[in-house]
Amino acid sequence: MAEQHDENLLPEMLPLYYTRHFPQNIFCRWLACGSNPKPLSNRELSFTLADDVYLRYLSINDQKEFQTLLQKKCPQKLDIGAVYNIKPSIGRHDAVVLARELVFDIDLTDYDEVRTCCQQAKVCDKCWKFMVVACEIIHTALQDDFGFQNILWVFSGRRGVHCWVSDYEARTLDSPGRAAVADYLCLITGGENLNKKVHLTNDLHSSIRRSLTIIDKYFEEILQDQEFISSTEGLKSFLKMIPDEALKTLVEGNLERMHKSSLERWDGFVNTYSQYCKENINAIRKMKYLIEEIKIQYCYPRLDVNVTKGFNHLLKSPFSIHPKTGKVSVVFKPEQAKSLKLEEIPTIYSLLDDGAPDNVQHQSNMRVAVKNFQELVFSLEKAEAIRRKNDANASILEF
């Protein structure tokens, strides 16, 4: 059962939440590990207070100081920034960024041109499947193609997900390196006025084939949920993705005569396309991967690449409360994304009200989220210890 959200209640509820439920210890350990080799105090924090009062370049020395700051300021929004060469709270004008987790921000509003169940800030279980696909594709690529291991996935609190890559190699990537990773993972290009936004070459990269394999696991289900091509407008947008005018006319005629089920129309398109290519050898050269391109345009992750490329972009902290929904920005494992139910995500109300109908379930889900976070931090601390030991041994050998 969803509680009625009231932002006016946050000032009195947040101090209790930060004291009882926010995992302060493991959070500070995560920040400190991500700040290494610089001290925790060189990490920037940002608070948004009531009435949109915005505080940047905050810093803490330890958990005790963090707890005091939380209780004193009671932020309605907590964001995390980069690690600087000096304490940002005392020298922000001269501060130089030294490290920052490699981050990704995926927002369902960027799917508004294809999703039909919801628009703008509204989200449901049907369009959440886009996030399931995004998590699996991005996580697999980060592990298999870049070798990253310490990858944290966080529900944004409203309509998307955030991904934090905490490996040392990721944290210390320079701007060109971050841009290269972002561009590698970005297949959908062009603004809203561009009809066809995916163009695959004849030499299809293995990572794209892998992404298509993941999309294929969910494509029919998403097609049925979203009914991409059942409406007149949906069919019109679909036809604009076909570059060959003769094929476009043929597909339009065939699909308009069919039932409006998107699944049936998709099968009809695939059959028409296959037959057309058999009869027109030249057509296959310019649209060999048309089916794959359309699947990607519908389902592939839409990344805010500027968030990934930049050092100075602040990103909401894990376990923040989203001020517009009251939901907790819970940590989840990528394989858990498909079983994540939006109504089962803990809220500040359900956690603090022992009599709330969802209290028991949400308390349990919160414990799972904290455990997921702990496992990531333990793994990161272990990796950091091994790296420091190897660096020390290398220094001895060089000496």
C-alpha cells in the first residue's frame, strides 16, 4: 500500500530516518575507500535543505562528523561529488579534481518517445522493464569489456537508476577516458527530431551482439506491454525507421490490414522484410541490420552521457530520500532488477511508522538493500587493500 506523500512532513521525519535507518558507517567507509589515497575529508558532499537551500563543497572527517552534520542540516537531498587535492570546504577555488567514481544515470523520461504506459515522472512496472534491460546490458559490458568489479546499482528514488563504478581504475579515469567509455556504451544518437537513431555497420561488434541477445530475452514482453506499433501514431513512428521507401510502403500496407496487436504486426514486419530482401539483393546492403537497429532503438539503454563524462556532476547518494516520492534510493544487485517492485521499495513513512501496512515488508527490503551495499563495500575494501599492497611491493622493488 502506498502512503500519501507530503513533503511538508520531511523536516520532522528526516532526523529520525538518518538516525535509525541511514547506514552511516558503511556509507562513510564507501566514501573513504573511493577517496583513497586521499583522506575522506577531500570528498565533496552537497545538501539540499528545505525551501531549496543548496549547500555545496561540504566535507567530513569521519562518521561522527557526518552524523552531526546530518542532524544539524537535515538535508532533504544528499548528493556526492568528486575527490579533490584539498578539503573542498576550505579551498574550493583552488581545488583540483583527483578522482571520481565512473557514474551512469539512466532516467525513464528519456524513454518517453517509445514508452506508452507512462510519461514524464510517472513510472510503472511495465516501463520498469526498460531499466531491467539497461542494468543487464550496462553491468555486463562494464564487467566483460572493461574488467570492472565493484559496480553499485541504486534506484534513483523516482524514475530511474544510477550506477557507480568504484574500481580504482574507474575512479582515476581522465575526461577522455570517461568519454570513451560513455561513447562505447551509447548506441542511440540524435535528438528528438531524428527518426532513425541507430545505425549499425556490417562489422557488428561482439558487444552489440551480446546486447541484442539480452534485448531478445525481453523484447516480446516489452512489445506487448508497450504496444509500440498498435496505434496510428506508433505505426507512423515505426515506419519512419525504415530507410527504403518501397519497403516502407509495403510494410505500411501489410500492417494496416492486420490486427492492431504489436506482436502480430512485428511478426508481419519481419516476414515482409525477409521476403523483400530475398527479392531485392541491393536492399540487404543498406539495411542488413534493420531489425536489430529497431530493437535497439526501442530497448537499448538511454544514457545521460554528460553525467558520465564530467567530473563535477553531483549524483544523489545511495539511501537518500527522494523529496518528491518519499522513496528510499535503495541499493540493488543487477540480477535483482527484474524482481524489483516499485510498490515494495521502502519509503520514509513505512519505515518510521510501525503501524503502516507495509512496515514489515519494507523493513525487510531495507535490510536487503543495506546488505547489498555492505557486500559491495567489503569487496571494494578488499580490492583496495590488495592494490595498496601491490603498489608497496612495486615501490620496494623499484628502490
